[in-house]
Amino acid sequence: MEKIKLVLIGGGTGLSVLARGLRDYNIDITTIVTVADDGGSTGKIRNEMNIPAPGDIRNVISALSEAEPMIDALFKYRFQENQIEGHALGNLLIAALTNITDDFGHAVKELSKILNIKGQVIPSTNESVRLNAVMEDGEIVHGESNIPKKNKKIKQVFLEPQDVKPMAEATQALKDADLIVLGPGSLYTSVISNLCVEGIAQTLVESEAPKLYVTNVMTQAGETNDYTAYDHIKAIHDHVGQAFIDSTICGPQTYNKEVLERYIQENATPVICDYEVLENENIAVYTHPDLVQISSEYYVRHNTKVLSKMIYEIALDTTRTIKFNPKKEDDEL
């Protein structure tokens, strides 16, 4: 029986964690991953070799690999100081395969085969790009890692060069998708950066698949200060040029004093799910009482099991092509 085709768009920790959570479901997963990161090991490799940034790609490949958890530990391993300048081994493997194949996209495919991943990991573009931002005061900030440091309101982000082409596999996946999921993750630098690749946004809008946005739990200093759930979605729509998101997943916004104080130190606050505004914009809202979990250090994160099951059930409700049958069904959810 045909599997549901689920396409995830994003980058950073959010995308890899979500991909890992969905891996145990009987679905066809394709991830479209940003390659604009310019920090740390991935930034050094990108600049020295003039290839797309491998870091987010590495994390998603690791998350979807059937060889976890050792592959995950291996990919994240960083050599000590004076040992290959602190590079992550996974980044070096992708860089080496890029040299061997002379093509970044081909290197990602080959590494995916070697590690027997479940699904596809596709760079949004096969070219080295830099993410820039225009702030509301007119200042232009160059480089993904520099954007949050300004702590200013972002008006627009764009790629340099601006005419980079998308991977053909990425646009085809969007055309074939049964459900397209954007986020969770940094709004501008992980999600919208993918939509800045020429052709991605247009194909996304034209796709007949429903579009779901996973709203972040907390705002991010320097990117989304004081943003509500709708503010996140409006920023996406403004960059694409039209409204297209059909639904969103939002978390309940009740946190204790310790959590709020922890995030005040990071200049972050809970993302308010403004239900009435979303409903007035014809955006359906999904939530769950256990959607977020709080760590012993008072950090708030999505409950990956709950989030993954919600997305799977939304996909089922939309397509109704297969029976609910994950490998590891959790009766408690």
C-alpha cells in the first residue's frame, strides 16, 4: 500500500529532532534542509571549500540513519584542539565525498546510501550561499550567524547570490507531497532561508499538499522577539508573497516562574498562540496538553513523541492512504 509522502522543511536542531521522531512511522520522509549556516566547523568548511554548509545536513542524515546511536555519536564527534581544527567528523565526511563526487548534492545522496537512512535528505540548493538580512532600520547584515547578534527587528532575509537554483529533487518532492511541514526551528535562519532559494517558494505554494507550520515554543532573541504564532506565519507569508499555510501546531502557554525566569535571562518569552487571529486567517490550530516538556534545568522543548504522532495523524486525516501502524506505538499518547 502506498505510503504517505511527508516533506519537512527547515534546519538546525528542530528539523533533525523531528525527523528522528517520525522515523519509526511507516511513511516516506523527505527533508529539505538549509545550507546557509556559517558558524563553527560547518562555516569553516563552507568558506574553505566553497561548498554548501554541511552541518544541518549532517544532523538530519544522522537522525534518519538506521545505524543510530553510534552513527550519531560519530557524526557529532569533534576533534580536540590542534586536531583538524575542531571539525565535526560528519562535516569532514560530507566534504570528502563532495571532493570525490565533485558535487555536494551527489555527496549527500551517497552518504545517505552508506548509512542506510530512512527517507531522503536534500539540500535546498547545491550552491554555496550566504544568508543576509535587511533590518527595519535599513541596516543590511551579512551572514547567518551575525543576524541574531544585532538584536534588531528583521524586515527581510535574502540569499547571496540571489539567483541560486533549487535541487531538482527538492522541487519534485514538494510536487509529490501529501503533507508539507515547515519548522520547528529558527524562523528566519532555518525555515525562511530555504524559501529564499529561487523556485522553492513558488513550487511550495503551487503544491496541492496541505501546509503545516510547527510554531516554536519560545521566541528567539534577535530573530523573533515578542512574536506570536501568527507573527511567525505572517513573516513566512510576507517572504513568499502570499498566504499558503493551512494549519499550525501551537503549545499551551502556561509555564511556572522558574521557566519564565530562565528564558528572561536569554531575552526570550513564550510564543503566544493567538487563536482568534489564526482562525480569522483561516489557519487551523492543533494543540495537545503534553506538546511541550520541561527539563530539570527549566528548559522548554517540544515533546517529540507527541509532536511526531500529531503530525502523523494530521497526515493520515489529510490523505487516508495507510493505516496507523508505527513500529513503536506508544499507548500512553
